[in-house]
Amino acid sequence: MKDKLHFLTTVSLKRKMKTKWFLIANIILALIICAVINIDSIITFFGGDFNKIRKIYIIDETKESYEMLKEQIHLNSINFSGEEESDFEVILSEKSSDEALAIVEEEKEAYVFVVKPNEETVLDVTLLSDGYIDAIDYQLLSTAVNNTKTSLAIQKSNLTEEELNRLYSKIEIKRIYLDENKKTEDENMEMIMTAVFPIIILPFFMLSLFLVQMIGAEVNDEKTTRGMEIIISNVSPKVHFFSKVIAGNVFIVFQGALLLLYAGIGIGMRHLIGGGSVMNILGGEVGNVVTNVMGANAFGKLLYIIPFALILMLLTFLAYSLLAGILASMTTNTEDFQQLQTPIVIISLVGYYLAMMAGVFNGAIFIRVFSYVPLISAILSPTLLILGQVGIIDVLISIVIMVGTICLLIKYGLKIYKVGILNYSSKDLWKKMFKALKN
């Protein structure tokens, strides 16, 4: 039995790995992952304006706004990008407001501010550009203008220098938590979950769906070509069933390891070409928060979260493969199987979106209950553990429930598989499944 299981598993793996499709697909995946990790360097190499300095001309008819506006633009740019230098070059123009249009016509990529005094609103500001302005740039410039207006209004209020210093002094907020287990870094975890975690869990989500589709397609292919009759005449349905499950899981784990390898190569390339931290791709503010939190707090958490997450993922892969094999045995073609796998896809999507929105629920009972649900606990339970909404005991419960689900799938699913594997009729599929369970 072991020899036959080993033989069928090896044949199934060779059908998946020793193909041109597998080689080409992984080459494309490697190129895409490395390109995404180094996207900013690629844009710059091909002449993009990722780090291009944009010129801003200011026509200051107030004779007192230029320095403030310049400082605010630089400050906002540095705070957002996380870089040491501003993305803008601010220039005081000696031309009149009537000549502002000529500046834009001469330098198409430049922006021009026309600043005039206004008794009611302090400033009257006009922004000229050749085309649309990037939404982020516009927000930065708008904030700079409003801050400048506020500063001028305060200065004109005849306040003393001491009063002005008190107004402009920065306040450092001190946090005190009644719960000694709470930390400042934990408050930033929601931002990390929103910006980073979807990228991390997406490969697991895609590999799960790919595993289901792959096993279903292979079983249906053997049934369509009538090769199933030859195979089952030499081995038992049980051996055939487990060979598909083992081969599918080995392949998916191997493919997942390759994805991690490609990511490592991409990060290595980024350091070699001087692209800086990967977090820079997320943007200055988000990237800085992620870097600080990961360095200060999350590393210790990951030491015990990663093992639990890996165990849940491997168990979930096993459950998905068992379920896919059971459903595929009752169908005669790929079209029928795609209809049966729709509930699996919906369950996976529910888990994916719940994990993305986990921070919103703030430890609600129903989200904790969902973290126990098989097939989605591998995504949801580690997410809630990172956010502190569940504990180790809850994750262990999820693992136990997942193991129990696998045992049930093996016990009752094998009965369905034995009946359905040589069934070539797509009529009354569900009746046949329930009949097989009764028998």
C-alpha cells in the first residue's frame, strides 16, 4: 500500500512540477514580485518622476507670506515622504500676477501660487498648473496654505513674542494606560493591518483557491479520459484519495516557499541597488509607523505568532485539499466542479475580508467566534492575535477545531469518495453524497 501511495503521489507531483507551464509561471511570478518590491527604482530608471523635484513659483503680493509658505510646503513634504529633503523647490517670483500664466506656459510641470492680501480671510490664493495636480500634492499644498494663513492671522493679532512661542510650541502627548499590558505601539497595529497585512495574507488566500482548483481539475481529468478505471482497478480509492491530497499539499507548500524565495531575492536586489527599506514603498507616514512598531514591539510577538499561524495554514491547506477531492469525486467535468467549489470560494473571501477589517470590530464576540470557524481561522485567528483581540487559548481552540474538521472529512469524505470516484453521472449529485454517508 505504501509503495502504491508513494508511486501515485510521485506521479501526481511530476505532472504538476515537470511541465513548461510550472517553469514559465514561476519565472513570471519571480519577475513580478521582484518588480513590485523595486517599483520605485524601476520607475526612476525609466525616466519616471518618482523622486523628481517639482518647482513651485510663488508670486507674493503680501510681501510677508513667501517664507512661511515655503517653510510649510517643505515641512509637509518631509513629514509625508519620510525623507530628509522636500520633493518641492519653492521659488520666489518677481513677476506680477498678470504674468503667472506665462510661467506655467513656459514650464509645463511647474505650479504657480499667486498670493494676495484679503481683509476678511487674511489671504487670497490662486494656484495655476498646466493640468491636473496629484491628489496627494494638492492636499499637501492646501494644508501649507491654510497653515500659513493661520500663522499670519496670529501674528496680526498683536500678541507678544512669549504668547506666540506658547502658541507654536509643540505638545508631546503622554499616554497612560490603566491596563498594564497595553502599549503605544499596539495602537498603530490597525494601520499595519490595513496597509501591510492584506499583502501578507493574499498569497495564502490565492494558494488555497489554487489548491482546490488543482485537485479538482486533476481528478476530473482522470475521470474524463477514463484513466480512473485503470487506476482504481490497481489501487484502492483510499490510496488514490490520499495520493491526491499529499501531492497537492506538497506542491502548494513548495510553491509557497518559492514565493518567499522570490520576495527575498527582490529585497536583496533592493538593498544592492540602494533602494532603501521596503517600507518606503508604503509611503513615509505609514512606512515609518510600520518600521517603528515592527522594531519595537511586533518582533517579540511574531516569535510565537508565526508558529501558530503556520500550523493553522498547513492544517487549512489539508482541509481544503480533502474537501476538494471529495467534491471532485462526485463530478464528471470541470464545469460541474466549479459550481460545487463556489461555497469554498465564498468562505475564503469572507475570511479574507474579515481579516482586513478585524481592527474595526475591536474584540466583538462574533469576530472571536468566527476565528474558530474552520477554513477561515488560518487567516482570522493570527490576525486577531496580533491585534490582541484573542489570546493563545483561542488560537489553540481554533487548531483543535481544525484538526477535528480534518478527521471528520477523512472519516466521512472517504465514504463519498469511494462511491463517487467511478460515478460518471452528474445527475442528483447531492442525493448520492448523502446516500453514501448513510451507507
